[in-house]
Amino acid sequence: RSGAWALAGLLYVALPVWSLIWLRSDPNYGLVAILFLLAIAWTTDTASYFGGRSIGGPKLAPRISPKKTWAGFFTGVLTAAAVGYAIALYLGGTSPWILALVGAGLALACQLGDLLESAVKRHFGVKDMSQLIPGHGGLFDRIDSLLLAAVVAGLIALRNPAAPGAGLLIW
């Protein structure tokens, strides 16, 4: 059983790292793809927090993460879609509506990554994954949404294996 958790932990870190390195390897769009992914993850986390705190309402997954709300969830997804749309306008040569959908899809992955990390913490009965950033859930709590979103971005980028950044951004 501990071997399965060790393998899951290895994949939890290795797959996102591989995805980020591969996305960045695109000489034309690699840096922009990474910045896009970071913007989506940070926007999703921040907008979800403020949307949930200001609007409130029903809880998203009270047994896993008792403070997360549906209002925060939708605020995060919609804001990430707006960021995708804006980045497409900035880039040119890509569909703003499709990149908005990509942003929304990555925001969903961010939300799921956050819930996954919370579920693992609940499973092991810990509040923080590390003491590196005390009171903030630890290091993984700062990047949990980015980890799953990076893997999803890598899967989307498979549309163009020779230029993965373009595969993520150019539609």
C-alpha cells in the first residue's frame, strides 16, 4: 500500500515537471505557454478565493475542503476564461474563444488539483504537506493547482508534438 502511495507521489511531481519542461522546449511559444499556464493557475486560485469569500454560498466539497464554495469555483473558471481570451488577443493569430475555453479547462484542472491535494492531506490526517511555508498548507498547497493543470496543458499540447507551446496556444 505504501508502495502505491510512493508511486503516486512520484507521478504527482514527475508528470507536471515533464509537461512544463516539454512546453518550454518550444522555441517560439514555449515561454509564452509557461506564462499562460502560470497566469491561469494564479488567476484561478486568486479569483476562486475572493469569489468564494465575497459571494459565499453552498460548499463545493465540504468533506475535502470545507471553505471552498461553488461561487469561488465558478468565479475562478470564468476569470481564467477571460484571461485566456485576453492572452489570445495579445498574441494574435489564435482564436480568443478557443483559448478562453482552454483557460476554463485548465481552471477546472486547477480546481481538481487543489481538491486532490486537500483529499490527500485529509487521508493522511495532516494540515500542512510541509513546514516550509507554515500556515499555508505547505509548499504543495502553493502549487497544487499548477501541478494538475501542467499535465492537462501537456495533453492539450500533444496536438502539435513538434511545437508544444503552439499546440497549447495556437488554435
